[in-house]
Amino acid sequence: MTYSYISHLYCPKCSKTYCTSETHHLCTCGSPLLVNYDLEALSVSWTKESLKERSPDLWRYHELLPLQDPSHRVTLGEGMTPLLSLPVLGDDMNIGRLDMKDEGVIPTGSFKARGAAVGVSKARELGVRELAMPTNGNAGAAWSLYAARASIIPTIVMPVDAPKITRNECAVSGARLFLVNGLISDAGRIISQAVKDPDIYDVSTLKEPYRIEGKKTMGLEIAEQTGWKLPDVILYPTGGGVGLIGIYKAIRELQQLGWVEDGRMPKLVAVQSEGCAPIVKAWEEGRTESDFWENSETMAFGINVPKAIGDFLVLDAVYQSNGCAVAVSESSILEEQQRAAQMEGTFVCPEGAASFSAARKLRRENWIKDGEHVVVLNTGAGIKYPDTVNLDIPVLQPGDVLEKKV
């Protein structure tokens, strides 16, 4: 049987095509490249029923992934994260059906493991021996650990303020780790010089075409977990935007396969912080690309991206799905993180909390309608960001007696 129905790479701007047997980065016009599949042939040979007997990981969708030889597959058991019902928090927001796709339980502690699993696997298939990337933390951690499993040497540059735990994940894996006294954009400029060496494969966000294929499996899983009846709204914390682009791509492919009931497309919401909201500003102005956001800063470090190379793809997904882009305050992020933990027992990352804050805001404004099914993406584990929680905890002495709580 055909393991992958990958056909070719194509440029979404100028339509130029590329083969998949060689390493490629951006199109000659400067645009990211996307993966195309022979969906007509796949629709004949692949059925929903075939998934029932497969392992509960993202490789269950291998026909719709770019790896052609399964012997090169690099996996830590990633994928098929839970879609959790949050009735108490939903009631607090006046959202009748609120679910959370929880990526905090995935290997390496964030959704970045999906992109790393597929990206590293394809890099291995293409004969890559060294790779390099800038990161805000979680992506570097994921790619470092998966690269170690694949015996590929990673070079990682991250801002000095990136979460310490993600730094430790990179370091313990044996990656060549460097910190820069600046933003991810500064790290990106350093990496762009390093990858002039032809032996180093550039895996910066959307500068290789396969990370997005791993992340699109979030969309495939949501579709399968809802019985192919997609939700009305999906909210996604957006920095580089690869996850949102991937979910949109996944649903479009499922539509073409005829697997999605009524061929529906959920309204996609790009969520950002008021401290770094270039996508929101561009959407509010009706533009197709964003401007660089000066002096960006947010506790939701994963979405602190002043200018995304794939901003036009993010905005297109929002426009085409009749979605929107929303910025939330820093204080609301902390409030929603606490609410999610106290009401539902789930410790979400700041980026996930930002999306809950956006859901509350959109419901209050009646953009989210009464009775709509809403899915929020929590993109990582809250325990990876211990500094976001500051509590004054009483200290007892031996022999102290606890006071009865009234």
C-alpha cells in the first residue's frame, strides 16, 4: 500500500511547484511552501473506517502526511490528545458547549512535538544531518529532543528570557544551544546567517514545509473526535501561526475527501496578546499582511512573535473561515489560567489561557452565538511556565494546628 499520498510542494503565492525528494525552503518569490497530496486517489483508497484499527497517535493519518518511507519515522508517541468537555468554565462564560483540545499532555509538553515529529522524520528521510532554528522555547525543546532521537545535530538560538524549562530541554538533549539578548526575531537573524552553510538545514517556522503537516493533525483529530461534525468555532493562540494554518489546511483536505459532515468550516480565531498583536491589527484594518510589532512583550511567550513569515496564510485562514483575530490583556490571561485550574482542574499554559480569555470576550460581545460548539486549543502544559503563578502561601511550624475553614 502507498504510505503517503504526497504529490509535490507548491507556492501559495505564485503557484510554482517543487519536488519532494530534495530539501527545499522558501519559494524563489519568498513565500513559504505547502505540501500537496493526491486527494483524488486517496479518496478512493482511504476510508474513515480504516482508522478504527490504528494506533492512537498522529501517524494514524500517515496517508495525509509527507513521510514516504515509514522506516524513517521518528516518534515519541505524539498525538491523539484529549478533547475535554469544560462544562463549569463554559457555564461561567455562558458557552453551552465548551471543549478544550489539550496539547499539554503531548511529549515535550507542547503542541510543538507534532511539528517536530513530522519535520524531523522528513528531514531524516531527506538525509539531513544538521538542523538549526530560532525559537521562543517550546519549538526548540521539541526539535532538540526529536533530533536527538533521530541522531541529527540541532543548533538552537532562543531569547534569554525564554522559559527556563524549555532551555533545559534543549540543553539536556545535547543541542548546541545559544541565548540571545533580544526577541525571536533577533534569534532568527542569527540563524539566517548560520544556515548559509549548505550542510545545515533551516527549520525556522515555515522555512521548511513539513512542520505544518505535523501540526495539521490537531485539525484531523478534532474532526475525528467530534465524529466528523466539526465545531462552530476554534480558537488558537497565534504567534508564528503554523498551528492555525495547519488546522485550516487539514479541514480543507477533509472537505475535499468528503469526510466532513456538510462540508462545514469552523470559524477560526487567531488569538494574540495586546502586547504583541500584529495579526489582530492587520485583520482589523482588512489587510492581508501584518507589520512588524515594535517592542513586543507578553507573558504568553510562545505568541511573542512581532512578525510572522506566514502572516498572509494566517489571515487568509481567518478570512476564508469567516473568523476573526482578537487581542486580550495580560491581566485577563492570568485570570483565565486561574479560572481553568480552579473550575476544571486543568493547568493550562499562558497561551491557552489567552484563548480562553478570547472566548469569554467574544461570547460577551455575542460574536460567539448562543448554542455554538466552541473548541479552545491549549497548546502546552502550564507547569512549563511556573513563573506565571505567584502566590503567598502560609508557612507552618511543626506542631501548628490548622484553622477550620468557615
